[in-house]
Amino acid sequence: QVQLVESGGGLVQPGGSLRLSCAASGFTFSNKFMRWYRQAPGKERELVAHISSGGGTTNYADSVKGRFTISRDNAKKTVYLQMNSLKPEDTAVYYCNSRLGPNDYWGQGTQVTVSS
């Protein structure tokens, strides 16, 4: 079955960096766009970044442009989110997502907390 497993979250000071990973299984990873979303307490889930199946096209929310980089390794079936210059407002649970036909699949999420 489809599985998405995120890792790499944690507590970091403002200005710091983290790299999130999402390991995928159960589908043909190299054929699918992949997305990172986040959800802060009391807020709706928002799209942070997405990457095309081959990795050649990426897109970012305005709030993270220039600070976050999405990438993928199709051989490892893993998508990454490199987060630099982190701000307190980046605090959220981060989820990776894949859409297969009409269905959305989500990982369990990984908590990112940016605080001094």
C-alpha cells in the first residue's frame, strides 16, 4: 500500500536550518509530482512546495521562496525539503503528499518548531 514517512523535524533557533525527508513506497514514485504541506496550530494546511516527477520543475509558496528548496532522489524514492533561514512563523507540522488518481496520500507529519 502507499506509504509516506516523513523525518527530520525538530526544534531549531530562528535563522537555523533543517532538512526534512519523505520516504515513499507502494507506488511508482518517479512518475509522480510530490508536495510538501504544512499546518500550523489553528490554521489550515497550506502548500509549501511541489516538485515535478523528474525534478526539473519546482514551485514554492511566497512565504518560503528563497529560503526553502524541494528536491527528490528517484532512485531512493525520497523527497526532501531543505529549510534555511527559519522563522518562528515556519513552526508547523510538515507533511508530504502524493496524489494518485482521485486520492490524496499523506504521511504522518513531522513537527518543526522554530524558537529561541
